[in-house]
Amino acid sequence: MLIRPRRNRQSAAIRALTTETHLHPQHMVYPLFLEDGHGVRREIKSLPGVYRFSLDALIPEIESCVSLGITSFVLFPAVSDELKDAVASYSYADDNFYLEAARQIKSRFPEICLISDVAMDPYSSDGHDGLVVDGAIVNDATLPILGRMSVAQAQAGFDMLGPSDMMDGRVAYMRAVLDENGYSQTGILSYTAKYASAFYGPFRDALDSAPKSGDKKTYQMNPANKREALIEAELDTAEGADMLMVKPALHYLDVIHALKERFELPIAAYHVSGECAMLSAACRNGWLDFERAMPETLLSIRRAGADVILTYFAKDFAQRFPNGV
Ligand code: PBG
């Protein structure tokens, strides 16, 4: 036999030389859930090992992640019902605890990349990412609300803003208002291809943010579609996004791959709550070995083409593989 692929697999040293894909803690973004108050560290039932924190408890958590080599975080707020209204006005209120937390986190850890969530759902009494008028989610009237939210977040010190709402034209709208207000250095990590997925369940439990009626199918993408993701990616690129994201990740590896092949911007993938929960559940049942299944899972997302991975396993990974895999 002239060609024997097994020669390159015969020792750990040769396998190390021929490893095609690497993954390090610095490639990961760790999602954090924040609520108002003090001394709160509440485990999310459907996402074991992940917690909802008040700011005082979150600061030491960030500190321990930073010491493990994690340099980027995305922050999500859990807003109490009495602060929600139809136009999400709390999202840019002066006394908003999420914006205050960003200020304090960035003054404490100026070196980290802190990413926001731009969408109406955490603040909306309808629980939708856009404005609801007569039962419909209206696109263009949502944009000024997202614009105000964006300026408030940039002012609070977020390094990148993450529009997760899927309204048409929001990246261009945000870019314009950010620039007009002097925030030309604030980046946009666009949720480019965000699908109407069943795998956001634990996240909505964590934040109590499920839509009050209907579903998100008129703005989030149809799971059957791949070419449509290319249209979204072309638009986001033209509108000034700094990174393109696919969400969920594992069930959409083909979409990650397609975007990586055709676009030059960095590609991010969101390994979402339900995808992490599935693996955690199987491991807790003794059906899978977390030590092996977790890095293999994350590596598959990276191999598909993700430069950046948002995952609830970032801390677990960094603890076990400080030098990466
Ligand atoms: C809200 C938002 C969602 C997620 C991130 N931002 C949920 C949704 O769209 O309903 C999901 C993340 C996850 O499941 O981990 N705009």
C-alpha cells in the first residue's frame, strides 16, 4: 500500500503535529445572566451548572473566569415584570441595573470584551424581540427603540453590541446612531442567522422571557433554510456588522460552514442553552463522558468554521483545558 493514513495517527506526537483544528479559552464567549439585587446566585433548573447572579456575586465569577483565560463575556438581564412595557422603555432608562452593571464590570475589568444583547424581549410586556402592534411584530417602528437601547449600552461601556432581534435593517440603523453619538468604536456582533429554534428553552426559563403569545417565526429564520442565511450575511456585511453569528450552533454546522466559505468577517456561533442542556443531561445520567464529549462538541463547532464560540461550557472548558485542545 502506497498510502496509509494510519501512519499519521500512530503516536500522540504525530497526532499533535497533524491536528487541523485548535480551540482555546480565548476563542470563547461566556454568557452571564444578571438580575437586580444582592447576594443572588440561583442555579437555572434546565441548565445545571449555570447561574443567575446579582452584580455583587457576578464580579467574583468574572474574576475567576478571567483568571482561567476567558476574555469575553455576553451579559443578559432578567427584568422583573413591573419594569416591562410595550415599548421596552426600561432598556434605556437612567437607573437600568443592566447598564449600571456594565459600567461597574468595565471599570473593574477594563481589559475584557463585554458584549450586550440588543432586543426588546427582556424588557417587553409582550415578550417579543420587536414592537407588537395589533398582534403583529412591526419592523421599522422597532428600529428607533433598538437605536436608543444601543446608544445607552455603548454609553455604559459595552465593547460590542449583539443585536439578537432579527429585525430587517437593524445593523445599519444601529451603526448610524452609534456613529452619530460618538461611538464609532463600539462593535456590532450581529445575530445574522438566528433560527426559530426549540433549543432556546432553558434560556427563556433563565430569564422568564418567553413570548406572551405566538412564536418568533415571523422574524427568526426557518430551520429548513440555508441559502436565506447567505442573504442575511450579505446584508449584515453591507450594513457594517463586525462579526456574523449563526445560532444555534450544533444543529446548524452546515450554515456556519457556508458563511465561513463565503464571507471574510469573523464568524461566531452560539452553542445555545438547549444544546448545552442536552449534553449536560446525558452526562449527569452517566450516558456520556463530559470530559470527552464537551471538548469534542466545541471542537466540531470550530471545525465547521466558527472563529468565536458562545457557550455555557466556556468555564468548564477553561478549567479542564487551560492550554486549549
Ligand atoms: C433574546 C435571546 C434569546 C437567546 C439569546 N438572546 C432567546 C430568544 O430569542 O428567544 C437564546 C440563547 C440561548 O438559548 O442560549 N433575544
